[in-house]
Amino acid sequence: MNIQTRNVSVPRKNTKEVMESYIALPEGKGPFPGLLIIHEIFGLTENIRDITRRFAEEGYFALAVDLFSNRNRTLCMMQTFYGLMFRPLDNPMLTDLQASMSFLRQQPEVDTARTGTVGFCMGGSYALELAVTEKGMKAASIFYGMNPKPLEAVARSCPIIGSYPDKDFTAQAGRALDAALNRYEIAHDIKIYEGTQHSFFNDTRPNFNPEASKDAWDRMLAFFNEYLVKSVK
């Protein structure tokens, strides 16, 4: 499938600042299901841009937002970890992501009734926060992210697909998330990949695992097809 790409400035909420971000979408008028892609601690890398293009090739309007754009990276990282640890459902990064989701839904090529998110590591943690705080999302994909506190917040989550490495501190979070989603009867697919390590999906990192990465991608596309692509208002 032919795709289009462009750089875009996404406004932060309640400020004149913007996040210099990246869009990939199929050719044609749409409307397309929309996805917000949330990066790892490394920022909006070429790996994240490549993943964004891969989603466009599958028929999605994909927006990869750069949370660190136009700000001091060290301060952003401190703010990130503070938010995840002490204010997991009410923090500046989450507010920026909520603004990014609003921006995504405002694009004329996006079907506002079919939006979701994908996040990796730090981004996976924030994707899960977004899944339980953002109304109207149809599905979220979590790659080796941490759970929100309190975990009971997932009772109001959209459907979740999660992929975790077993040789990583996030594996325990994945098991706890699976149990909680079962308890609250939220549609989900949680898988912990044996023999894999953190960032197994990132083909630019030493821990990249081709087999687990392909399986996680295929599972994610199937899950999104069921809960996001085929969803209706």
C-alpha cells in the first residue's frame, strides 16, 4: 500500500508550546482508523517512525508524537518518572498525550469513532494510562510498560493487548495486568514471551527478537482489527 508521511506540530495543552511529531497515513481520502504512537525513553527515533509507517501500510492513520520536543530532555525524563511513580493518572505527560489524541481526532482523514494507541516501555506505561483515562478509545497496545496506580483503574479501560519479555522487570506487571483485566472482564490479550528481554520489538537495539517481534505484531494487528477497525459508534 502506498503511504504518505509528513512532519507536524502538535499543540500541548494550555500552552503555546508544540511537539514536533510525525504522521504516516495511507493514500486516499479515508476516513481511516487512527493510532497514537508513544515512544520509548529514547524519543521519536527512526525506529518509531518506521513503526508509524508500518501501521500506515496496514491502513491506519498513525501519529507518532514527540513528548520531548522543544524541551530539555533531562527535565522531561525526570518529569516522566515522577508522573509514572507518583501521579500516574494525572501528570503533564499524560495531559500532552490527551491533547495529542484530540489532535489526532481532529484530522479530516481520521475516523473519530475508531481510535487507539500503541506504546513502548515508557510509552507503554503511558498508553495504559491513556487507556483508562481517555474516553472513546477502542483499543490500546502495551509493550513492556508498567501498570497505573491503583491497578483497579483498569476497570474502566478500553480493550488491551500487551506484549512482555519474561526476562524483564515488566513481566510481573504484565501478569498483574492480565489478572486485573480478567477480574474486571475487560477484553484483552496478554502474552509474556519466553527467553526475551526488554525492547525485544525494537530492531535497532541489541535485545531485538525477530520471532517474538513478528508474533507480537501479528497479534496486535488481529486484536486491533477486532476491537478498533470493526468497531462502530
